[in-house]
Amino acid sequence: MGKILLVGAGGVGTVVAHKMAEMPDLFSDIMLASRTKSKCDAIAAKIGGDRIKSAQVDADNVPEMVDLIKSFKPDLVVNVALPYQDLHIMDACLETGVSYLDTANYEPPDEAKFEYSWQWAYHDRYRDAGITAILGCGFDPGVTSIFTAWAAKHHFDEIHYLDIVDCNAGDHGKPFATNFNPEINIREVTQKGKYWENGQWVYTEPHEIHKPLNYPGIGPRESYLIYHEELESLVKNFPTLKRARFWMTFGQEYLTHLMVIQNIGMAGIEPVLYEGVEIVPIKFLKAVLPDPGDLGANYKGWTSIGCRIKGIKDGKEKTYYIYNNCSHEKAYQETGTQAVSYTTGVPATIGAMMYLKGLWKRPGVFNVEEFDPDPFMEQLNIRGLPWTELHDVDLEL
Ligand code: NDP
């Protein structure tokens, strides 16, 4: 029996609320709180059965968050608002002595940069307060990190080469839309590329390195090397890695739109003065782009995300590929959201389950790969994200 305060009523929050509501024995009390209360109420009404309570909160306002936590008294706060809120919610959890879980690492609003240093800096304070922070419990980061931990535990003596491959082969029928929060998404994919090799970071121009990769059940898709946050914790937690990279597929139409958006300054994060009012171009762009939460109804096709790993087992070189394919249509039928929200919300729910069951409960701040992957992997198969393993195959990389 556990009480959850879920923060953020977007696509991911919708999935977490649906999934938790299905398990009343474990998630006995769920409160969904967000900036816009009507969105929480709409999600709660759709789920029905009085399973979800709702509240309005500005998660950037620490005293407001503290009051909400004190009045609801959750066992765990699950943060699926935006990365900008991470530190404020972590502060409120620290002040109230409640554990924390999120799916994306902190980003300062005024600088398009994400890294774990800000959140790792809370480790000693969380340890001393006897509470747990579980960082990055979505799909990537999240399941990809747990896949890596599972591979290292069960299939290798040492892992040497890791390539995380993320393919969205879905079609939503719009000329341009992002699959999760447009502001966060565009900030992420327009950054310089970066990967780990021989003990150091190697930098590339955005989308400079790309090649076609074959995805199971989908076929070849052009895949671009980008920097992704789980690389930072994985190279720290698996020091045998000689190289770690992240690849994501983009269609040509998406890239052309992205280039135009950047060239005309609409991806800017500095405020500009428009008719006497300060506006941030990328925030304005978010307001006119399709809401990722509304893409689900017409979304067809699959996502395929996994890890391709090379290393040593019993003195011999071995290759291994573990992945999940998720259908946009099936995700929509079940939760009313597309597969990108679904593949993030299901792992966040399982992470909360791991915490409530006492399986992932340790004082301090941890990335998901630092916990035992086995019970989590078992739940992925049960809760809608089954995985497949391929041994000794051509990794193409
Ligand atoms: P959305 O933009 O759909 O939803 C974000 C929600 O947070 C909105 O309901 C928004 O409120 C709310 N919110 C924003 N600011 C505040 C605030 N100050 N106080 C309270 N609530 C606030 O995003 P998604 O659901 O697509 O993504 C949620 C998170 O999941 C993001 O952090 C994203 O980076 C992460 N993510 C992680 C992935 C992974 O695999 N690890 C993949 C995809 C996403 P309002 O409705 O008023 O705007």
C-alpha cells in the first residue's frame, strides 16, 4: 500500500496515472498535481472510479510543493513535469523527508545544457535524510540503462562497447511535431553530438555522424549520433566501457523543419522584445506546434529502442542486442497517448513499484542502473513493454 504524489499532467503523467490506477493494492492513493489543474481533472475523470485525486501546484515554488507534500503525505513523489522543475521538487522532498523519482535530468531554463552534476550534488543530503532519489526512470534514460545493467550482470564478464539505438518509425500524419515536450525535445536534438571513447568525451557537430541501422520488424532507418544523458551515468557506473554512443532516427522532413526553425531563430532560448512584451522564441514555438499529447489518435507504427553491446564472456568476444518494440496504436488504445509517452510512463510506474516494494530503496541519489535490474526487467514484460534478446548477432556498429 503506497501513496504517490505524481507531478505533471502531460503525456507521460497521463500514462503513469493510468498504469498506477490499475494496481490499487500497491498504489492505494494517487494524487496528480500540475500547473493546470483542469488537465489533472480531465485525466482523473477518464480513469474514473475516484482513483486519482488532483491538485494545482507550481512545482517551481518550493514552499507550495512543501505544503502539498505535507498535506498529502506521500511515500514517494514522482516527477514527470519538466526537467526545469527537478531541483525544486528535490528541495521540497528533502525538506519533507520524502523520496523522489524522475525521468529526465535537470536543465537550467536559461542554458540548453543537461548534466547530472546538479542532481548528484544532493547525494549526501539525501543519504543523511534517509531518503532515496531514483534518477532517469523513463525509457532512455531508464530502460536503456537497466538493459545495460542486466547485460552486464547476466551476459558479460566485461562490457566494452555500448550503442543505444532509438528508432521512432511511427507516422502521426503532421508535417512537423515533436513526440514529447517541444521545448525540451528541440533543445536536446539541436545540441552538439558527444560520445565516450577511450576515457574521454568526443564532440561532433549536430547530426554530423549518421548511418542506416536495421531495426527489428521495421527495417533500415537513418540513425544520427546525438548526446543523450544516460551516457554520463553509464560510463561512470560501467568503467569497463571503452566506447558509449547514442543513436536516434530522424526523418528527412523532420530535419528540414528543424533546420529552418533554427535558421530563423525560433529555437532561441533568449527572450526577445515583441510589441513591448518579452517572449522566448522556443516557448512561443511550443504554443503553435501540435501538442504531443494530441498526436496519439492518428499515430501509426512502432518505436524500437534498445542496446547493442560488445564485450567479453568466458574469455571470448560476444555481441548482444536487447530491445523493446512498442506500437503507437496499442499505446493509444490503452492510455490515450502515443508510444513515446507510453514507453516513458510505464518505466516510471515500475520504478515507483520497485521503491514501494522496498527493492530499490537506499538512502542517497542513484541512477537506475545502480539498482538490481532483475525485478524491474520482470515487470517490463508484465506491464506492456516486453523485451527481446539476440545473441551473437551483427551489431552493424
Ligand atoms: P508535457 O509537456 O506533455 O507535460 C509536462 C507537464 O508538466 C505539463 O502538464 C505541465 O503543465 C507540467 N508543468 C510544467 N511546469 C510546471 C510547473 N512549474 N509546475 C507544475 N507542473 C508543471 O511533457 P511530457 O509528458 O512529454 O514529458 C514529461 C517529462 O518526461 C519531461 O521531463 C520529459 O523530458 C520526460 N521524458 C523522458 C523520457 C525518457 O525516456 N526518459 C522520454 C520523454 C519524456 P501545463 O499542462 O500547465 O503545461
